[in-house]
Amino acid sequence: MNRTALICLLALGLLAPPLAAQEDMAEEKTVEKRLQALEEAMAGEKEETKSSDWDFKWSNGFKLSSADGQFKLKFGGRIQNDYAFYSADDELEAVVGSLGEGTEFRRARLFFEGELYDRVEFKAQYDFGGGDADFKDVYLGLTDLPVIGGVRVGHFKEPFSLEEQTSSKYLTFMERALPIEAFSPGRNTGIMVHRGEERYTWAAGLFRDADDFGNAADANEINLTGRITGLPWYSEDGSRLLHLGLSVSDREPTDDSVRFRSRPESHLAPRFVNTDHFAGDGVTLVDLESALVYGPFSAQAEYIQADVDSLDGTDPSFDSFYVYGSYFLTGEHRPYKNKSGAFDRLKPRRVLGEGSGAWEVAVRYSTLDLTDASITGGELDDVTLALNWYPYSNVRWMLNYVMADLDGAGEADSVQMRFQIDF
Amino acid sequence: MNRTALICLLALGLLAPPLAAQEDMAEEKTVEKRLQALEEAMAGEKEETKSSDWDFKWSNGFKLSSADGQFKLKFGGRIQNDYAFYSADDELEAVVGSLGEGTEFRRARLFFEGELYDRVEFKAQYDFGGGDADFKDVYLGLTDLPVIGGVRVGHFKEPFSLEEQTSSKYLTFMERALPIEAFSPGRNTGIMVHRGEERYTWAAGLFRDADDFGNAADANEINLTGRITGLPWYSEDGSRLLHLGLSVSDREPTDDSVRFRSRPESHLAPRFVNTDHFAGDGVTLVDLESALVYGPFSAQAEYIQADVDSLDGTDPSFDSFYVYGSYFLTGEHRPYKNKSGAFDRLKPRRVLGEGSGAWEVAVRYSTLDLTDASITGGELDDVTLALNWYPYSNVRWMLNYVMADLDGAGEADSVQMRFQIDF
Amino acid sequence: MNRTALICLLALGLLAPPLAAQEDMAEEKTVEKRLQALEEAMAGEKEETKSSDWDFKWSNGFKLSSADGQFKLKFGGRIQNDYAFYSADDELEAVVGSLGEGTEFRRARLFFEGELYDRVEFKAQYDFGGGDADFKDVYLGLTDLPVIGGVRVGHFKEPFSLEEQTSSKYLTFMERALPIEAFSPGRNTGIMVHRGEERYTWAAGLFRDADDFGNAADANEINLTGRITGLPWYSEDGSRLLHLGLSVSDREPTDDSVRFRSRPESHLAPRFVNTDHFAGDGVTLVDLESALVYGPFSAQAEYIQADVDSLDGTDPSFDSFYVYGSYFLTGEHRPYKNKSGAFDRLKPRRVLGEGSGAWEVAVRYSTLDLTDASITGGELDDVTLALNWYPYSNVRWMLNYVMADLDGAGEADSVQMRFQIDF
């Protein structure tokens, strides 16, 4: 090996790395290009994702939300199809009318609702049962205001009664209890301030008595209604709690005309008790609410008293209450919606397929006395046995056996069931 | 070149590769980082995709589905705007009333429907035509049950008649034929089991006669209706098939009151034949169905007989049938929905823009005799010529020329057209 | 250092690069694999994105669009909840009836609309105010046709009046002015061709007088209505413009019965002027439109004349006009929708939170004289002061103070406000 060769070898040795590096660079270029391509594509993805930074899904309602959480929108509806079968004393039917079998769509609703800009809320909900578009929740409002919490304007439930504030989707029995049907103002058109926290809620509003479509023309009367609730006892997971509440309403009857009435907790039956219209220029309603959840067992009771300033000066006073117990055979507990001070949607532990869904049994006693002073509206006592099956959290089959006893007239039994879905 | 220099050179030669490698490593690090960044981003993408694993699109309806196929939801509606022009014999108008020009929204519907958990189905469909919310399909049910297939509760079509089971969106003519309008029970409220397979379907249900809103209070009567259909001949692509079907219905008229009547296959015209109410405590309906698809040509015919147990013992029996042929000038064939035993949505081979859409011509003969025993409801014969244009699968323009002949009274001609879209 | 050692060193020097390269290759393989994995994943993403190439979001309406821009769909609604308080002369109330306080849902609408295949348009919009489903825009049509622009069939606004063509969501005052309420045909069922460009629009259509649900049975009369508008002066950003327009309508009253009437720009009040029905077989309406936008200031005026061919030959002629000015305290300008020749949605410069939303003040004078020839419908003059707050582009609070003067009867004042949201 001569020096020249050696130098050549050395030169090669020196050149080798740059040459190899050059090859590397060529490869590196490919990698570089591909990385760039990927990074650009990913950036494009990101931008696209940004431009459509909205999440849409169905989860007991069609739900759309923005990634930043500022916008939450939802739409959907519910269907309740009822079937009822009656057996009644002839004396009773002579008083209240005949009770035939029947079927009806108890509720058939569609709704759109949303929370916008983290600050605005709205809801538009209509019930097509019976063929007209009854206005249910139709309102707009501001949320998260200091002190008052939220302010709402439009047509919605006056803040009165635990059973009333609980959605008809989540009721334990097919119908609300006698005191609620007879006295609770339900939905009207007005303005309300309301605040809901973990352990308490309060709400107060001014309302006009409105027709089924939220309208009240040529109406000067104003009703003032307020509600306060609290949870003196509450376990973290909500499986044990005690709810106490007080609702009051000071009402100016339209045209000084007062009437209270009720069906026997069976909507396909006629009204069993009825004061008919009588003259009065003021009504005061007081409702004491209580509910206990203790694991799968729960109990609930409300007492409502209605004092009337009647024009004839006799000032009748009516009272009523209900009490019920419920037990989930499959171990669930009744869920409570803290911010509303009301009960919420049940989620079966094991839905149909995984298991048999959730099964609940319940019994209720209700009593309503619409006879006082010169008013003879009648006195009604109801005992209801209930069996509820929840195959999924949005599907329910309810079976109720109602025994109604109209004082001085006789008894009527109803076997009724409901097929329910909300979507 | 001395040894020292040589060694230096060698040392450089030896160092070069590691140095180059170091540079490589530096670059490699960049690549590494970038790859990691990309991989993380991609993983994030995947997770995001997972968290919103829902597909939403419009395809003749707003459609939402979950990636696992367990949830399929859809909402949308239809609009049918009709225009009719009449020319009638004076003698006929003296009998049935005057026939003026007119326009109407024949159907104006919105719906929400879904299949949930691979096991639950629901639909909420309302027709706002005329201003009230007529209940159309409003039901819930379970699907894919062993043997019985599915069970459905609520308001929907009784399983009767091929033409009735075919959606009004897909009818060949603007109105269903005389036998269907006069005798088919349409939608009512009840419960049904139903199974649909590739080559056959059957369904049977119990129904209460319900009002337009699905309700039937104080109603003890029950109707039993069943249907069975099959495809004795069926080509894979559905372009050739023979449908045979039998529908029967055993009915208890509400309040023992029976009435059959029909317009002349023109909805803006008055009813030409009408038995008026008469006393009967039972009706039996039998419907023989047949349809043939042979490429662009199709034919369809049904024969319906109604036997009444009238209280006067004369037991009248009415019968009627229709037969029609249709031909697609643009080569399509009428699509058949195997699981329903009915016809389905036409998809033009070439939509407007690509081509001229689909064009169909058709002719129908219908006859209905409502005169028998002591009942003189009249006898009506209709011949209808039809031209349909489908620019897209969800848009349709229909032109019908109806020649109606009321036995013993005279003739009336109608030129009517429909603008239709479903979304 | 001997030669052997040297050669060994050299050999190492020569081998080093390939060895390093080999290591590189090993690493390169990993990079290669990872790149491939990423590229495949990205391709998968792309395909997935393709399969669901739809963008869904909420932006003053639920909006769905396809990536290729061929499909644009939207659904949502609006709520307007009004409260009114009145003070009126006794003499006036003796003539028009009592004016009580009240609340109502002025509008409560849901809609679905879309543009399909870049060629088809449809809209289905219903107003549930009052409980029935009033048909608003319910139509289908073709767009982007040569020369004529678009053709539309169904129920929609006849092309008449600037104030009428402007959506009720965007009106400056709670109610449209007296001339519009008394004479504008509003929505009817028919067919229209229409074209809208940057600087001009024109439209012409044939319509049947339809009921609230778009229907007109036994109606042979046809109305012909047309409108042409232009922007002789228009700045690029729309902040300065002059709109001029002419609308005409040649009408055949149904059953030769004519009636014009109007409330005092307050919807909870009774109608103050009313010609009652009188016999006439033709009406010609002419409307001169004008509007000026000059930054935050805008002005608008319309003059409408109605000439009647009365059957008694007296041929009364009524005229009316309104003029108003509006000013945005927060600096916005009224936005104009060029393709419609009407005003559009206001977007506050700084929404609530960022700022205080947009604030607008306005004043309007309207006059309507329904007394001429043998007709004594009355003469009404209105002055309205308005304050509008737009916290967001889809939320609005309106306060109107209306002073109405019914000639020869007296005055009535109304304080009224509206809470509005559209979604």
C-alpha cells in the first residue's frame, strides 16, 4: 500500500460520512416532506375541526354543544299513550257521568331549548295532544346573574309544589295527586327570578292567568307566587336526602271568578269534585312539601290549603294532602335535581338486554275536600297502587290501579296504563 | 504529509461519522418530536372522534346515527301543495254540490323518529294541514323480538291494503283509489305485532276507532285487523316481482253507526258517494292485493269487499276494486320495501342537471258501489290519467286528469296537480 | 503506530459511515413505519371526514351544510312575548271597545328550510301562536334559473311593501305601520318568479286569497302582484344606501267582498278603523317605498293607495303613509339584504359581556284614512316612540310608546314591550 493509495483511502474515509449524510439528506428530505405534508394535513384537520367545533349527539334528546361550552342546544319530544278501564258504582256514575273505557295521547310534545353565550336561556315546547298546540314551556331568560341567579320571561310553571315542578316524564304515578290538580296554578305567563344551588332553591314571580296558549288579553289581575326549598340532609351521591319546601301564592282571580276541581287521578275519567265558579276576589295558597329518599325507598308528601276571599263574605277554606311511598325492586334510588328542587330522570342500573331494566312499586293516598262554608264541591279520597317498568332511561311502562271514593256517592276503580318515550 | 497530519486526518475520518450521526440525531430529535406531536395529535383526533362518534347528515331527512349502529334517528317533514280545476255536469253538481277551483296544502307534516339501543323504535309525526296537529304515526315499540318480530303501541296505520301501507309520498296517483278511501280503516290507536322478511310480511293488531288526534274516550269497541303478504316471484334487484296479499278486518262500529263514503279521487271535490250513517253492529272487510313490477312497467290491483251486520237485518254488502298500470319513460322501476310489503321511494336514474329526472305515465280505473239492500250510497267509476315528474328523489310534480262518472247523475272532470317535497 | 494499526484504523474509518448509516436505517425504519402509520391514519381520517362530510352548528338557527356547498339546511324558530298597558279616552273606548292590559305570544314559530342540489329550495314554517298551526312560509321552488332567477310555489308573502318583506324579527317597531296592516296582502298561496341581485330585485306572482292554513277551496279569483326595487346609492359595506321601490297588486276580492281595517300599531288592542265588508269586484294597490341608511341613522317611508271598483259605482279610494327615523346609539347601521330588497338582522358591535349590546331609538308617524265616498271606516293617526335593546344578534327587548288619535273619537296611549328570541 503506497502513500497515494493510503491518501485515497483516507480521502474516501473523509468523504464517506458526507456522502452517507447526503443520502441521509435525500431520505431526510422525503421524511421532511412527508412530515410537512402530515403536519399541514393535521393543521387542516384542526382548522376544519375548529370551523365545525360542535358536538352533536342523541342522548335522551338531540343535543348540540360548542367545544367552548358556551352553547348548549337540545330538541326532541315525548309521547305518552294511555289506556284506561273503569268499574264504578251506579250511584257514582249518576253523579259524575258514565265512565267508559278509552285511550288517549296524554302528552305529545316537541321542544327546542338552549343556553347561549353562557348567559341566555330559551325554551319552546308545544303539546299537540288533542290537536291544538298547547303552550308548555315557552320562555327566554338570562342566567348566572349576581344574587338573583336567573330571570325568566314567558310561559312556564309558577314556582309552586314539588310534584308540579317534577316533570311529567319523571312522576311516580300516572297523574299528579289530587291537591296538585285541584290547586296548583301550573303554567302561566309572567316574569320570575330564580336561584338553584346544591342544597337550596328559591324562586318568585309575577304571573297573569293565561289560556292554553299563554295569552291573557284584557286582564289586569296579577298573581304573586314564590317557593323555597332546602335539603337539610343530603348524601354526596344523592341516594339519601330529605327535601323540605314551602310554596305560597297570592292570587287575583280573573273576573273575580274562583273554581277548584279535580279528576280522580285518572285523566280519562270525568271530574269527580268541582266547586263550580263562585265569586271571590282573592285566593291564598300555601303548600308544605316534604320528600325523603333512603336508597331504593322514597316517600313524598304535600299539604295544600286554599283560602278564598269570597264576595259573599263566607271565605271558604279548602285543604288536601297526599302521601306516598315508592320502592325500586332493582335497587335504584329516585334521583333529585338539586338546582330545581324537584325529582329527575331515573337511569336503570341495568338496561334491558344487560338486565331487566328498573322496576318500581309504589302506593299513594290522596284526599281533597272541596266542601266548606257555602261551597259544596265534594270530598274525594284516592288510593293508588303503581307498578313502573323502566327498560331504558327514556322508555317507561306504567300500570296504576286507582280506587276512588267520592264521599256520599260511591266508589270507582280504574286500571290504567301508560306507554311513554321521550326523545 | 507527515504522520501527525495523517493521524489527524484519520482521527477526523473516524470522528466524521459520529459527528454526522450527531447532526443526524439532532435532526432525528426534531423528527422524533414532530412525529410524537403528530401521533399525539392523531390520538387526540381519534379520541375526539370517539367522544363524538355520531354521524349527522341530510339525506331525504335529517339523519343522526351512532358509529356502533345502535342508534338511528331521523327528523324532517313533507309538503304537498295541490291545485285543482273542475268541469262538471249541472245534474251532478245538483247532487253533490258545486265544484269550484281551489288550492290546498294536502299534507304538511313534521316528524321525529328513531331506533334506539337496537331494540326500541318510536315515531312522532304530525300533519298541520288545516291548522290543527292531526296525529299521524305516533307510536313506540320494540323490534327484533323472537317469532313475533316487533310489537308497536300507539297511533299508526292498521295493517290493511297495499295502497294504504304505501306512503303518500310514494303513491303513483295524487289520491288513493276509491276502494281504499271508502273502506280502509287508516290509522287508529292500538297495539300490533308485525314481522317483515325478504319475501313475506305479516301483521295483526287490536285497535280503537280514534279521532284525528289518536284519542277515543268512552269507547268500548275493539277492531281486529290483520294482513299477510308475499313475493312468490322476486328478482334480486327488485326490478321484477309479484306481490300478493290478503288483508282482513273485523270491526265493531262505534255507537253501532256505520258509514262509507268517498270523494272522486280528487281531494278538493266534495264526496260523490255516501251511505250516510246507518245502524250496524259489525263490519267485515276483506282486501285482495296484487302488484306486478316488470322493469319500468308495473301494475297494481286491489279488490275490497265490506259486509255489514246491519241492525235491520238486511246486511248490505259493498264491493269495489281498482286496477292500474304505470310506466317509467326514463327506465326506472317502482321500488318495493320488502319489510313493509309496500312500495318505496323512487330514485331517478339521472337527477335534474345530470339528466331530466324520472318521468312516469300511468292510468287507473276504480269502481265503487255503495248501493245494496236498503242502502243507496251511489255508484262511482273513475278513470285517471297521470304524469309524474321526479327531478330528484325527494321532489315530485304530479299531474292527474280524473274522469268521474256518478251513476245516474253525470260526469265531472278534474285537472289537478301537486307540488311535493319531503325533507 | 504501525501500518497495520493504521490500516485497521482506516478500515474502521471507512466502515464507520456505513455502520452509522445502518443504525440510521434502523431508526429510519422506525420513522418510516411511524410515518406510514400516520399517513394511513390521516387517510382514514380523510375518508371518515368524507363519509360524514357535513358541518352542523348553531348560528341563529340549527344549520347543516355539506362540504361541497350543494346542501344547506336550517331549522329553528322564534318567540315573541308581548306585554301591553293602555290608557284611553272614554269616548274612544265607547267606539272601539275597552282596552285592558294584557300579554300574548305575538309569534311562536318553528321552521325547517333548505337549499338542495344547488337548485331546489323549500321552507316549512308554522306559527303556533293562539294554538293553531298558522301556515307562514310553506313553499318549494327552483333557484338560479336563467333570466327569471327563481320560481316558487306554495304559501309565502306576496311581493308587496318594504316593511312587509322585512322579517318580523328585524322590524324597528313592534308592529308594522298602519298602511301595511290595512292594505298589504301578506302571505297567500300561489306561484311567483323572483330575482334578487346586488343592486336591484324584482318579483311577480299569481295568488289565491288563502285562509290561515294556505287553503282556498271553491275560489276562482286570482290576484296579480309585483314589486321592483333598486339601490341608486349604495356603499360597499352597506352603511350608506338609498332604497327605492314600487309594489303594485291587482286583486279580485273573494265573493266580491272588500274590507280594510287596522289596529293602532298595538296588537293587544281592538281594531280602531274598519270599513266592514262592502261589495267590490276589484282592488288596485300601489305602494311607493323608500329608505335611507346613513351610518347609524336611517329613515324609511311608504305611501300606499287602494282604489276599489265598488259594485255601487262610487269607487272609493283610500290612502295612507308612514315615515320613520331610527338611530343606533351604539354606532351600528341597519343591515340591508340585497337579494330580498328588505332589511336584515342586526349584529351588535359589542354583545352583552363584551359591551352593552346595541341600543336603538326611533320615532314613527303613520296615518290611515279609511273614509271615502260612501265608506266611513275612520281616520287614524299614530305617533310611536321606540327603544330597542339587542344584547345579542338573536335576542331583543323592545319598548314602544304609541299615541293613537282616532279622528272624531279620541286618543289612546299604549306602553308595550316585547321579549324576543330566535333560534
